[in-house]
Amino acid sequence: MVKVTFTVDDGTARTLRATAERLQKSQSLVVREAVAEYAARADRLTEAERRRMLAAIDEMAARPPTRPQAEVVREIRDIRRARRHGGRRHPAE
């Protein structure tokens, strides 16, 4: 473990002490658990980001197709075939 020093306001210190006492855990453990929980949530999208991304997907889905379906299916088939045969690492046959 690494020992570190932080400065917190009086309210945070009171909350930390009260939480540690109520949970019957050390203050250090409460801080470690809080940091781990915060880090896990930090990688998630905020509600605003999630809504913005969903709106962009809805907008894209509402657009009319730019190519015929058969052309798209053919391109996907060709890409899959190329991947099964080594992609661009091998010369074209």
C-alpha cells in the first residue's frame, strides 16, 4: 500500500468519519471503496451523452439508403471472403 495525504473540507471529513463508523470500517477502506466505485462509474456515459448518441443513431436509421441492398450484401460477402483468406496480407488472386 502507498500512504497518501489529502486535504478535504470539514463536511467531507465529518461524512467520512461518520460513514466509516457506521459501516465499522477504517476511513482508508471507505476511501478506497469510494474511489473504486467512482472509477467504475467514470467510464460510463452520462445520461446526456447517452441521449445524444441514441439521437444520432435514430437520425442515421431514419435516412433513406444510399445504395441498393443487393450491393451492400455483395460488399459484405466480399469483405468476409477476403478476411477468411488473409485479407490484404496476401496478394490478390
